Amino acid sequence: MSQGKVVKVSGPLVVAEGMQEANMFDVVRVSDEGLIGEIIEMRGDKASIQVYEETAGLGPGTKVVSTHAPLSVELGPGLIENMYDGIQRPLEKMVEVAGSNISRGINVSAIDRDKKWEFVPTVAVGDAVQTGDIIGTVQETVVVEHRIMVPVGVKGTVKEIKSGEFTVEETVCVLTLEDGSEKELTMMQKWPVRVARPYKEKLVPDMPLVTGQRVIDTMFPIAKGGVAAVPGPFGSGKTVVQHQLAKWADAEIVVYIGCGERGNEMTDVLREFPELQDPKTGESLMKRTILIANTSDMPVAAREASIYTGITIAEYFRDMGYSVALMADSTSRWAEALREMSGRLEEMPGEEGYPAYLGSRLAQFYERAGRVVSLGTEGREGALSAIGAVSPPGGDTSEPVSQATLRIVKVFWGLDSDLAYKRHFPAINWLSSYSLYVDRLNKWFDKNVNKYWSTNRADAMKLLQEEAELQEIVQLVGVDALSYSDRLKLEIARTIREDYLHQNAFHDVDTYSSLNKQFLLLRLIMLFYNRSAEAIANGADFDKLVELPVRERIGRFKYVEEKDVNEVYAAIDEEMVSCLADLTAKEVE
């Protein structure tokens, strides 16, 4: 280990000299308390270190020791259900050691070293294995089977394989490598957080991450392995959207990163997630969730690390063949940490004081998402979908973080405070949001849900856009100046907004809508529009038409339970045809 001494302290930034043997991104220990830091700049023998803990009391002459190892996370059984801080220290263990006011210099293992896990081997003596191959499994929770993989860079033949209960540090397998040497494998491995885990092949994002949220799945879908941004001002529902996605998205593992969020909001997450029932299994949602909590009052440098810690853990489960959903709330706070550290390093500022490399850092993070074929002889398919909340000041998405994010992600769910104040949730603005996956995913929806899916969606979006144009005319000259066909468009667009795009997260049935139910509801709305337009052309009375009782039945279709949707759909469709036929017949008489 190389040792230096502090010459300058500037908040979380510490400069130490005598560090010529250290390397960029080495983890260091500062002072006798062993504060954790990471080298982020080298100039001669001077190293600039971002310290992940409070630096009050440090001064010139304080010793700094380099570990000559990058910031890494521990990967193995024990990750699921855990709550970590930004540098993967388990919060519950820290409370046991230091009480509720966590002091600095605490050194606790990320994964419990004493707990024994039941290891079930999946290979036999004499089997040839390589990087990524599964040598055994551990039932980590009732929901998640933890697959123990051969570490990166290791290839050989199984000499010995054990079975039974072991800690994460005990040897469970011995390999004879190609050069004749032996390698002992445990159930735990380490991985540097700033390095993306390797894979065999990245696949085309051509299947959706089904969320059960109508405005997302139908209008602005995200692909499995895709990336999305959720920008919105204070109070517009970013966290509620991410909670809904965590609970209902078609993902087997959820990694939730609270990056620089308010303490009370993070407390709600930590309390709510264990109580939320997983709709897929009936167990607690925590049985397949990992939480990383880094509140706004924690040292700012740890925010920067928390994003990388979370995505590295997510990549590990992706490599096992799982579909993983990562929620980062919010990347704006992470960018603010970058800005603060950049300012203390006296780097040339970019737009609004953010560092010039803001865009490339965001790209490095989001590009680690994807649907991939993992390393190993089996060729497992795993997916990592990344959804990042953005908190632009005052809701202004023209600021640098939002703009840099939009250049990278392919889905933009723009939250609107006006919609939130009108109690329209999710408050995703259908005119400003978009998804660049739509064309590719429409083929999947047309094939796997219904051949009219993409037609339905296109017709509904067209109506919503025409409504916005018509509303401008209405504000100038009033609704009576419009033709009956245009007034019908306004009525149907309102139905789409209020009955389809609006979804009650707290309603037992409406909180989740299957793809089939989404299609049938929108199909009913569009059938009513097309048949009504035809009836008006045949002389039907407009006022009587919009007051037909069948409209209310269509609106309440979203509260129909999944098992009854096909039957109720057929009944409403039949009633609709009958009502419109009667109305047209009366007008003809």
C-alpha cells in the first residue's frame, strides 16, 4: 500500500501528495478513522480524492493510504432484500454498529460473512466450465434463485464440487485451469463499479417491458432492455410512476436507487416496499428488490457512486438470465454531485456550471442497459431496463441534464404539473412525450396481442393531437362554432384522456391493466367513435348520441376484473351497435 498525506481539504474533495504509486479510481482510506475515498484526478504525485464521508476535522498532514483497488461491489447471495447506502454498506448493519445517527469511518461488509446458504451444485467433477457458466444455485428468497457463476476470466475443468451449507467466503468449487494451476471458487465475487460487466451479444430491443400502465404500454412503450427518462417538476408524480413500475413491470428483479432524494421521501420508500405485496407471487415486493438509499443530506460524493453501485448489481442479475428493472431517482441530483466535484477540481465549467463531460457520463450509465446474451456455454438471455427520473428546476426541460438525457434515451415520459394538479395520474403529457421503440414494438403487439393494436394506437394519438388544435379554436369562438364531426372528436378525445390515460394506482383493479384489457378498452372507444361518425353522417342527433348510456359502460370497463373482460367487451359491443342503430333509425323516421 502507498501512503501519502493531505495538503488540501475542500469539502468532500481532499488533495494528497506522495501518491505517485496510486492509480486513477483507486479506493483510499483517509485519516486514522479510515474514511472511504476514491481518486478522481492525478497530477504528478498529487491525487485529488472524493471522500464518501463527512470530511469535517481533516487537515493538512492527515495520512492517506491507497488500497490499489478500484471501488468495487460484492456480488453474491444476500443482496436481495438488502438496503444499502451509495457505496454498498448495509444500512441495517450500520444502525446496529453506530445507532440511528450513522457516524463516519464505519467499515461493514456488504454481504453477511456469517450466514450460511444452501448450495446446490449444477456441475459434476470433470465438467469443463468457462466464464459465466452456472456451477450451482442458492435459493436466496422464496422468489429468487441465485445462480453462482464462474467469474470473468476463469476457464477450466471441475476438480471438486461441494454440496451443503456454506458462507459466501467458503470454497464451493475447485477448478483445474488450462495452465494446470488450481482455482478455488466461492459464492461471492467482486466487480469494479465503473466497468460494465461483459456479455456475449447485445440483442435488438424488439419486445416490450410490460408495465400494466395504459399510457405507457399503449402510447409510449419501453422495450425490455430499453432506457427511459421521466422528467417532471416537484409534485408531478415521478416517484409514484417509478413505484408503479417497480411493482408491476414485467421484471424479475428490481433495483431502486434513491440518489440525493429528500430523506422523508426515501424513508417512505424504505417503509413501503417491504409492505407492498408482489402481485406475481403474493410475497413482499422486497423478496425480489434491492434498495440503494442516498439521501440529500448524505455526503455529496456518495451520490455519484450510488448510480454505479446500483447498475453493477443490476448487471450481475442480468448475467444470471433475469429481466432486471433499474429505477434511478433522480439523475439530476447525481449530476449536481458531478457539478460540485467538478467545481472543486477547478475544471472549466460547461452550461449552467455542469462539467463538460456531463453528457458522456450520462451516456456511459444508460448504455449499460440492454437485452443481452450472457457469457457462458448456455447463452442465457437477460435484460436490464433503466428508467431514470429527472428533476429539472421549475420543470424546465431545456436545462442541461434533461437535454443530455434526451439525446441518449429512447423514451421520454414528460410529466406535467398541470395534469397532476387536475388529479390526472399518471401525469404523463401525451403531446410532449414520445417513444422511439414504437415502430419496432408495434410488430410485437400486433402479433402477440391483436392485429389492430398499432391501428388503434395511431388513431387514438391522432385524435388527441387534433383535440389540441380544436381547443385553440374553441377558446376563440366557442364550441358551438364547430361542426358535429369536430365536436365528436372533442368528446372521444376526452373519453381517451379521462377513461383510458387516467389510471388509479390505488384502485384494486385499475392499478394494473393487462395488454388484452388495454386493447379491448381502446378498441371500444375507437369503435364508438367510428360508428358515431357514421351515425352523424346518416343524420343522428349529436346531443342524444353523446348522452347514450353505453358511453358510461365503456368508461367503467377499466374497473372490470381481468377474468371477465372478454365477456363484458362482447356485451358492450353488442349494446353499442344496438343503441346506435336505434338512434339512426329514429332520425330517419
